[in-house]
Amino acid sequence: MTAVIVTEKLTKQFGDLVAVRDLDLRVEKGEIFGVLGPNGAGKSTTIRMLCGILDPTSGKGTVVGYDIAKEPERIKERIGYMTQRFSLYEDLTVYENLEFYAGIYGISRKDRRARLDEVIATAGLQDRRKQLAGTLSGGWKQRVALAAATIHKPPLIFLDEPTAGVDPVTRRQFWDEIHRLAATGTTVLVTTHYMDEAERCHRLAFIFAGRLLDEGRPDEVIERRKLVALEIEVDDPDQVREQLRQRPHIESVEPYGHALRVVGRDVDLEAAVREVTTPKRIQRAHPSVEDAFVSMVRSQ
């Protein structure tokens, strides 16, 4: 595989604030690479450096073969960028928005019409092409924004919280499209707060306070945390929840419908539960990316 993004000790500092510190990343061609972290973790700062918008304070990196510090304009020509605000002109129609971005990305007038028709058909926008972008729902705006970001067929797309504020069905359709793009060889780097979306990525990077905590496939990240999960039903869930939270090696205890979901690390979890209560029902559950993420953040 060919690396599309490589960084070494990439750092960005704003005064006394170190937003990103010594970040080492490697993203391969055709990967869907997820970057996870709470607000203020450094995700957006990282993307802006990789896009050539922000200069790094120190460290180095290449994106689509170009140096992020020395050749930012060449990078901008070769990437697509989509934010949660969608960056659409609301007083223009869908077609006019896409035509504008086609011009910005340098698609020749000779090829522009055919490419516009192609992306409109792929995105299912035929019936919306004359509709003002400002009158579209969040899901339709999302489709237009993705079409605009990919209209010049970039080898790399950055998606910064792309599904914020859209419904679950639309989110699922959006991720189907992302996997379709990746299958054609397009590389996708996406930031998200949704842990179910994180599990759809090929590989993940967990960032907290500007530092890389872990990186790898979702199953690898979960395995490295050595987590065990149980679902239990008890008569007095509020009391049991508080008691379990005081136990060593218990990472989290959260309501899960009528049950409690208990996650522990390096512990005989069932024995720990039975020391506190006799559950009416107890069964093993699969640790999730969210469990791993919460565990990592709390350990910091």
C-alpha cells in the first residue's frame, strides 16, 4: 500500500497552548481513517495542518506526496474538504453550487458539464438540481457538500464531523457512500463523535489533549485495552451502579435499558459484580470502541 498521509512529530502551538503535540500518523491509500477525540482534543487543528491551511510549529509531514509546510497549495489542489457546516452557498441552487466548486477546483469548461451530470446522478440529486441549497434538509445538504468535495475526483478527502445534525438513516446512507469511494481507491480521513461510525473505519487514531493515545483497527484498539463487558439486571440498579463505580478496575457502569452495562479492565468482572450484588441476569457483552475511548480518556 502507498502512504497518502505521513507525519512525524507534528506539533502546533498557539502561544502557551499546545494544540497538537508530536503527532505521528500514517494513512494508506484507500483507507477510511477515523480520528476520534473530545472537543478541544486537536482534531480540527490536525486536519487544518494536513490541508495546508495552518503551518505546523514543528515536525513534518507529507500529504498526497507534498510537504505540508513547503507545498500547501499543491496539497489543496489534490484534496477534498467537507466540514459539518457543509460550506454551501444557500442562495444558489444545487447545480449552481456544484458548478461553482467545479470551477474552483479547475475542471475545464469542456469537461464540466459531464462531470456535473455524473456527480448529480451518483448523489441522487436529479430532482433537486434547481432547488436553492438553503431550502434543503440537513441530509440533502450533506449529499450536495460531499458531491462538491469530490467533484474533481481527489485522491484524498477530509471529512470534519460530516454527519453532525443528520438523522440515523441519512448517516447510514452517507457511510455507504464513503465506503463506495474508498473501494475505488479514494482515501478518507474523517473526524467524528459518533462511536458507531468509528467502528465503520478501517483504522482509528485516538487523540486527547493534542496527543495520540492509540492507533489501529477498531478490534486491535479494543483488544489492547484488555476490556471485559457485562450486562446485568438487578433489583436496585441505582445503588448497585454507585457501589460498582467504587470498585477498582471498573471502568464504567451505565444504564442500558432495564440493565446495567459494566465494563472492567484487567479484572474478573463477574466475580467483582457478585461481590456487590446477586444479579437476576448476567451475560457477557462485546466491548466497543466507545468503551475503549472512554477508558483511554479516563486513564489520562
